[in-house]
Amino acid sequence: MGGLAVLLAGTVICATGLGYIHMPASEVLSILLARVSDSFSLGLDPTHQAVIMDVRLPRVLTAALVGGALAMAGAIFQAILLNPLADPYTLGVSSGAAFGAALALIANLTTLGGYSVPMFAFAGALAAVFAVLSLAATDRNYAANSLILAGVIVSAILSAGIGFIKYLADEQVSVIIFWLMGSFAARTWSNVALVLVATVITLLAALYYGRDLNIMSLGLRSSDSLGVDTARTRKVLLVIASLVTAVSVSVSGIIGFIGLIIPHLMRFIIGPDNRKLIPASCLAGACLLLAADTISRAVLPREVPIGVLTALIGGPFFCLIFKQKQLGGR
Amino acid sequence: MTQLFAIKNLTAGYGARDVLHDLSFSLDAGLFYGLIGPNGSGKTTLLDLMLGNLKPKLGAICFNDRLVGQYTRRELAREIALVPQDFRINFDFTVLDVVMMGRHPHIPRFANPTARDREIVDRVLTELEITDLQDRLITHLSGGEKQRVIVARALAQDTPVLVLDEATSNLDIQHSLSIFQVLKKRCRGQGATIIAAIHDLNFAAAYCDAIILLNQGRLLTIGPPREVLSADLLHQVFAIECQAYEEPFSGAHQVAYRY
């Protein structure tokens, strides 16, 4: 866990140095420290300072936080739904957000200025999640199967809606598609603050309920008989994990794979104990998504949609681990 | 003998459907109870009510003179442990992890298991002869091994009452016998109360002090195996031809079927 934290700090500093204007890690570090104490600010290039503080750092931190948030939400969904195949989008967050964003894009809604699309995406995501939860609520225990089924139903309806909007959108369709594939370009400090708050709340909740989540993997009747209020814990964590996912999606678009693959990888490495798994997933997700965004931004000749890149990097790696585990048999 | 459960005019079910109708009886502490009846007769529902997983629609169920619904989940978890019928787990916890989960109601949030918790877990592992398995992954065990782990988890909960929902119905005979021996020891040696839904009538007859016979959601009778497991009653409930007799080899009341 300490190693992961160091790795993340290193990735953040290196990623901030990389780009059109290349800066060594030591310069990045001095610029950051100059914010804390004036004694570091001697001899620093003011342009570089502006590039780092106003352009790169917000983007770097947003990418890291979204990565951490998605990986953590994925781990929580997998623990609640007792299904290692669940991800943060299982309850329809992504299709709700996509529908909201597509609606705002096609209708050219600008009532809220630059925030229109994210706000609509967020509203769409929340509406979808609450539709799913109320569908599944007939089952008072929020059983995994009811939730997954309700998620599939709502997602299917919304997908049809998105398809219809794309059909109507004509030449604007590329704008919608581009948004759906996700991007961290031109993120601001307010984005950072928003995702930071959501991520910290989720992490605290996950740590608070960590042992209950472990017990819940025994199944509803067993966890209830062990003193866990399973239905309530499920509901609280579903809402929190869905909220953090909705915030992430509204800030960055739909970035797949992180929420599925990172908890898996971490489970291979540190085991299934949610008290360690969830914070570790958060750190590892932040590292991976930041690395992917940095490669897309600074290394590749042309910026590749981040959602595509995460799948391209993560996919083969995942195959490797999966194959190794199968062969190892343990 | 102290009264453990007092059940009065209890009606309960799921949704609009009533499964149990107007049940009234009481259970005493320190006895081995068998719960029998055809599929769908309400055995699991009755166990769910005792565990506080289900609320009565009418009537009342009291545990130690207090309504089950008035206990918090954690309080109840320190009194009553459950061994479920089947058990699936998708995550690679070790056997030791799973058995330690039985200590959950005794360990405060954010605290680690104490030496006493570890001692109890060790003792239970020895009791069920699964010490060798403790570092294996639960997902890689056979059905019989897994079920012994789940019994161990419930025993580690260290409760005065143990509820089993057909806990051995999928097991080979040697595993079923060894689990029932452990339960009997808990009951006789440490004064635990066992309430077990049992499919096998001869197991019920051999191990139980008293048998609760349910049929179509109603209590037919409750009493010692000799009285409850009679050819007449069994014919009435299960529609089978059988004979009840004292079996000399086991020294127990047993049932022979016409095959």
C-alpha cells in the first residue's frame, strides 16, 4: 500500500513534467514546493509555473482522482453484488450519463454555460441509478440479481434513447461520440475539487464498512446472522458508489475498464479483504488512468480517446494475469 | 429448565403469501431440537423468524423473554449463529479468514482480532479437523470441506444457540456424522441449544431430544422422537408407509421405510 502511494506520487510528478514543454521532475517539485514556501521560488520560470499550476496539474489530478474513484467504485460494486464481473456502470450510471450528455449536446443546451453537458450527464446518471434502485426495491434486501437485472433493463431503454438521439443528431453525432469516449483535456481546479470531495467520502465510507463487505460475501442470510445490517449497508454503499461514479463520468466522460480491471488485479495481488482491497484499488486506479492519460497527451503524436487507451493498455495485461492464474491453479 | 424461545399465535410469510399459520410453542435452553416437515412446510421461514431475518405478521416470537425484533442485529448475532444450507462464495478468502468472520459480532469496528478470538478459532478448527485446511482458499475446497468450514464459522461465533438449516443434506455420511457429533458435544458439554432443520428422519431420531413437526405451515406436534416419529404421524404428513422401532445397533429410535 505504501509502495502504491509512492508510485502514485511519482507518476503525478513525472506526468506533470511531460508535455509540449518538457520539465524535469526536480523543476516540477520546486514549483510545487514554491506554493508552500517562498524559499523554493527563486529562479523559477513564471511561464513554466503557469503551465504547471493552471494547465497541467488540474488535468493530472483530475485524471488520477477519476481513476481512483472508478476503481474504488468498481471494487464496492463487486463486493455488494457478490459478482467479480460487476463494474461501476452495472447500475446504469454510464447509460444515464450518456443519455443526459447526448440530450444536452443535441439540443445545444447552454443555459448553464460550459457546465451544461456535465450537469446533464450527472442528472442523467442519478436518474438512471434511482430508477434502477426503485425497480429493485420491491425486493427489500436489494438482492444482487434484482439489482443487476434492473440495471440491464434501464440501460437497455436508455441505449435505445441514445441511439435515437444519435440518429437525429446527423452531423453532430461525432460530438456525442467524442464526449462518450472520455477526455481530460482542459480540466480545471473546480473539477479537481469536485472529484476529490466525492472520492474522499467514498473512501471513508468504504473503510468504515470494509469488514461488513467481507462478511457480506458469505451471502445475505449468513451476513445478517453475523450481525451485519446487510440491506442497509448495501443501500448506503450503492448510493455512495453510484454518486462518485456519476461525478467521475460527468467530469471525464465514460471511461470503461478501470473499474473492472483494477479491483481484479488488486485482488490477485493483495487478496479479497475489502479493507485493503478498496484503498489499494483507489491508488492503483489513479496510477493507471493517469499513466494512460499522460501517454495519450504527451507521448502519442495525436491524442487518443482515453477510454480507448485504458482498454488497450489494461486488456492485454489483464489477459496475462488471468492466464497465469489459470495455469498456476493455486 | 429455562425457556429460550416463546412463540405465540405466530403468523408469517413473504409478501402476500402466509407460510406459517398461528404457531404456538416454546423451546427450552440446552436441548437438541430437530425441525422436520415436508418441503414447503415452513421450516426455513420459522428459522428466519428466530434469526430476526423476518418479522411476524401476527403474534409474537420472544427470545429470552424479549421480542426478537427488539434486539439489534449485533446483539442477536452474539446469541444465535446460523449454518445455512448452501453456501457460495465468489471471492478467494482463506479458510482461516472465513472462520474468523464468525468472530465479527464480538470484534468492535476498526479493531483487530484479539488473542482470545484466535484461540477460539484455533479450537474450532481442531474440533472440526480442518486445521490442515486453514490456509487453503475457500473457493478451492470440495463440498464436504466447505460445509465443515461453514459449521466452524458458526461455532466460532460462540453463541449459546446454534441454528442449522439442513446443514448436512448435501454431505457424505461420514461428514454428516462428524458434524452431528460436534453439535451433540456442544449441546451436552457446553449447554448450547441446537435447533436444526433435518431432512433425514433417522438422524433426527438419533440426535434430537425433541422434534418439531411442521406440516403446511402449521405445528402438528412437538415432543420426544419416540412420540413424534410414529408410523401414523409420518404417514399422515409424508404419505409414506413406514415402521418405527428401537434399533439395537444404534440404540436409537429409528424409522424403516417400505421401498
